[in-house]
Amino acid sequence: MKEFDKGLKNKPVEIAAGIFWVGYEDDNAGLHCNPYLLVEGEEAVLIDGGSRDDFSLVMLKILRTGISPSKIGHLIYQHYDPDLCGSLPQLEAIINNENLRIISLEGNNIFIHYYSALTPKLDFRAFDNRFVFATGRTLEFYPTPFCHAQGSFVTYDIETKTLFSSDLFGSFDNNWDLFLSLEEPCADCRDLSECKASCPMCPMKGMKTFHQNVMTSNLASRHALELIGTLDIDRIAPQHGSIIESPVNVKIALGHLQRIKNVGIEYALYGDGDEN
């Protein structure tokens, strides 16, 4: 299992071929945001670019990948919250590319327009739910409505089998690491109050709490998780929390989330319920 070198917190981290984590590590946050830069040949896309206050560190890491900001041709926003979109005006100014485009869904673009009206906004359904680089490398987009916004979606990189999951698989965690560490006992664990692997903090507990409080309903969550379960995934790169490496760990995390009984409105009305 990979571990995050705290000495690299001001540098980008390549998590797969051409995919860089350009987020930020804050020991006091309890909620970490993860923008990702995908570089392919002379093109680049930035996924969920980050908040206004964190722009300078995100841009520093982008520059340290060696790519010129002007090579970023598309900004992908998987929903419209300020922790994703708040830095849009600064990004536009630094990228300074008249061909820059935003990729999202029409329902999101209505709200993203209020961060900036400058950059044209595309609905990915207009180009068959995918974006194709000049090299042929392809990103696929899958709507996950009401997880947590009406226009939420996930992005799948076919080449590296990486799923950019937006808020899905996010986590509240005061013991954060860039990569999620799961042990063999995690697969069969049903009691998140006591770690069978003797970890100082259950790696799944913060993810469960996040989902119960952020996703809107059981129906929305189950629909999204069932869809994700049909994809061939090597890693999940969420917008919050830690990156989940390896198909085995992806399966473990997916199983835990699918066993949660009450999410969103059901959680608010009826409480936690029984994870079984």
C-alpha cells in the first residue's frame, strides 16, 4: 500500500500514468479536497479545480508537473460546490486560453455560471458522454444524480481504470493520508466502532459518516454504487478523503458503502440503522 510522504505536500503526486493529485494536506481540516490534473501529450484537463483560498497551492503543484497552464484545455466540474469551483476566475486568468472549455452537465452549468460567465460551458451528453484526447485516450462520464447534487457525475479514465468519484467515496477524517490503507480484516468487518486490524482509527468510519450526511437518499446512493460496481476499476480518486488503490480495496470500500442502511433523508429521520 502506498503511503503519502508528508515532505511532498507542496509537490504534485502522480497516482497513475499522467494523473496528478494537486490537492493540499491540512492536518487540522478533517475534510480534504483533491483536485486532479490529467496530462496527455500536449493536452491537460483539470478535474474539480478547488476553492478560491487554495488556488495558489493548487496552481503551484500544476506548474511543478512541468505543464504550462495554457495547455489546460478543459475544466471538468463534477458538481457545482465552491470547494470545486471557487477558483474558476483565478484559473481562467492564469490559463489565459481562449479555447478553454468547462465540461459538466446543464444543471450544474447554470450554477457554475455564477462563479464566472467567461468560459463556455459544455454538457457532456452533447458528445456521447465522453471526452477524447488527440491521442485517443478517453474519459467517460456517468451521471450519479443526487449524489449529492442533482447534476453530480463521475469520470472514468479508460486507460488507467481510474474513477474520479467526486463526493462518492469521500470521507471525514482527522487522521488523513493520501492513500487509504485497508487490511484483510476490513473486508469482513461489520462493526466500525472497533477496528479488527488494530488501526488507530477505522478507515471506513469517516467514509460511512460522510455518505450518511452528504448523499441525499438511499435510492440515490444505491443507484450510484450499483453503477460504479459495473466498472472495471483499479483505483478511486475521490474529491474528498483518500485515494483507494487496487481492485481489492475498491471492492472492500464499495461493499461497506452498499451495506449502509440509512443515507441522507432516511438517516436524518431514522438514525444510523444497522449496517448489516
